[in-house]
Amino acid sequence: MSRRPTGTQNQIDHPSLSEPPATTNPKNRSPVPTGWWSRRGLILALLFTITVINFIDRQTVSVLAPLIRAAFHLSNEAYGRIVAAFQFGMMTGELPMGWIMDRFGCRLGLFSAVLLWSSATGAQAFVGSGAQLGLTRFWMGSGECGNYSGGMKTVSQWFPVQDRTLAIGIFNSGSVIGSVVAPPLIVYLAQHYGFRTAFLVPAGLGAIWVVLWWLVYRNPAQTQATAEVPQVPLKTLIGQRAAWAVMLCRSFVGPVIQFYWYWLPSFLYSAEKMSMTRIGAMSWIPFFLGSVGGVAGGWSAGWLQRRGAGQFDVRRITMYSSSLMCLASFAVPFYHNTLMLFSLMSIAIFGHNFLSANMYGAITDLFGENAVGRVTGLSGVAGGLSGLVFPLLTGFLVDRVSYTPVFLIAAVMPLIGTIALLAIGQRHRFERAAES
């Protein structure tokens, strides 16, 4: 006669992911190479590089927006639908990609994700209408979401707790470096070889990267021990307050930087009357300073941890201070002086990336290695849903009002996301996870 499992046995079968499993405790792991210049440093460099390529891919349409809209006769709302198609692809791909990373590991997972989205990027060079462009952007988004679920899982496996937020800040800063590189590179390619060539170059870079990743990446020694921990069902994950805290935070934080990525060239071209050449020469500046913000956010978290601050206090200090910087977006539409305009955008994007490094770091605070991929995927679904709605709202407001209400909304969203994470995540959940 079978005996009904006790509460203790049930917890063993389905451990709380707010308390990382014992095999993820550094004391129970086989050693991994230490030092930033060991294999893990090379792996981090590859994560940074693919994030740069990822965001060159994403930025191509936004930088070329004036040319593409003229070629395909697109209104602001039609362009917003193309942006939303990419976000919908991101949203639908998040959970499958997170599952692949947790189930098959990051070597095969990131190889597959990059191959998928790079082929979609190349296909955009051959589209003949706005609808076809939207379909290929959806295809690209379904693969690009794997960049973060794979990157987060890789960091959680290869880096100790005190170094993780800095590692996340470094690889996530690739998003901003990609945004820095994209405008001058894409404008140059479009002006000299036609705008379709601008899609083929980043696609080729992605193809080169997958070969390097397959040759370089190996799972660390402790991954086998982690793999032996039973996988917690998705239903159990969704029932966790900590998962909802991360999901809500990303749903408010994510669309803000996406607005700057996808709409900044159009804003500068139509509202500020800048030429394409000047946009290519100047629009990289806020994103470059944003990359500094990502690294600074990671370094600050590590600095506070080494001085004895608890995980909750680390996130509270770093996230509230950086979300206040994001309020600079309030003033952007009211200044037409170029220096002031770019200074305000730089402060806002610096703060956003400082905040993002700690938002992603909070996932590794609250969840064990065997769930990081799927929790990142869940947060990506939430971010994808808001990222799907926000460009549609942006197109609607720009066509009927102006860019002003969009900047005002973007200014307060990071602060709302921070409040959601820290209020729902709660201090005891961060501290209990840190003690596990």
C-alpha cells in the first residue's frame, strides 16, 4: 500500500526556488576556474560579444526607420506594429528558450538561439513589404530572447555570488555597446551599399560567433551535481511570489530602454529635425554612457556585498537610486538644445542600465541554478507583453499627440518596477536565499 508523501518529502521533491538547492551552494560544488582571465573570463567575453551583436541586429530597423518607412510607405502606427511583432516573438520564445537552457545546457542552448535569430536577421535583407518585415522580426525575436536566459544561467554557473552582478553588468553592457556601434555602422552600410546590406553584416557576425561558442564553451564541473536536482514544475515556479516580483519589475523596466532603442532615431529625425548623418554621428552617446551604467551597477552591488550589506539592502540601494536617475526622461521633450537633450537622455539610460544589472542580479539572488533559465524566461514573457503594448501605445500617442506623453510615462516606469520587486520580493526572501 502506497504511503502518502509527507510535507517534508513533498518539499524535497519540489524544493522552493526562493531557497536555492544545496547543490548550488559553493561549499557543495566542485571547483570552477577562478579569476577573470581564466576560461570563465573568455566565456564572459563571448557573452558580451553576442549581446553586442544581438543589439546591432535589433537596432538595424530603428536606425533605418526613416528609409524603411519611406520604402514601404509606413505610418507611425504601422511602424509600431513591426516593433510589436519583434516583441511578440520575444514573448513567445522566452519560455521555450528558458526550458532549453535548463534542460540541455547553455552550450547547445545559446548555439541554437543565435543560429535561429541570425538566420532571421539575414532574411530581413530580402523582404518586400512591411508585413514581411514584421514576420521576420517576429522570427528574430523568438531566438534573441535566448541571449538573456542563456547568459543569466551561464553567469549563475560560472561566477560566485559576489561577482555575479558585475558579470551580469558586463555582459548586459553589450546591449548598450551594440546600440552605440549600430547607428554609425548601419548608416555607413546603408549609405554606401544600400539599406539591405545592413542586415547581412550582423547576420554574418552571428554565424561566426556560434562556431566560437561551440569550440570554447564547456559546462563547469558542478553542473552535473545541479542537474541531479529534480526540476521544479513550471506551475510551482509561477506560484512563487518571488517569480511574480521579478516578472512585474521587468514588465515596467524593459519597455523603457526599448523605447530609446527603437524610437530615438525617429524622434531625433522628426521632432528635432536632425539629419540621418547627424543621427548616426550622435545617437550613440547616451547608449555609450548607458554601458558605463551597467558595469557601475554591477560593481556597486559587489562593493556593497563585500562590505557586509544584505542582498535585500544591496538591491534596495542600487535600484532606488538608479530609478531616480531615470526620471530625467521627464525633461527630454522640453529641451531642444542639443547638449541638454543628450545629457538628459544619457542620465536616463545610465540609470536604466545600472538598474537592469541589479534587476537581473535579483533573479540569481532568489532562485537556484536549475531554475534561473526558466525564471528569466518568465520575466521575459512579462517584459515581452509590456514591450508588445508599449510600441503600439507609442505609435498611437505620437501620431495623435506628440512624443511628450511617451517620455513622461517612460520616466516613471522604472521606479514602479523597483517598488514592485522589493515590495513583493520582500527582505526575508532575499536574505533566506542568501543563507541557502
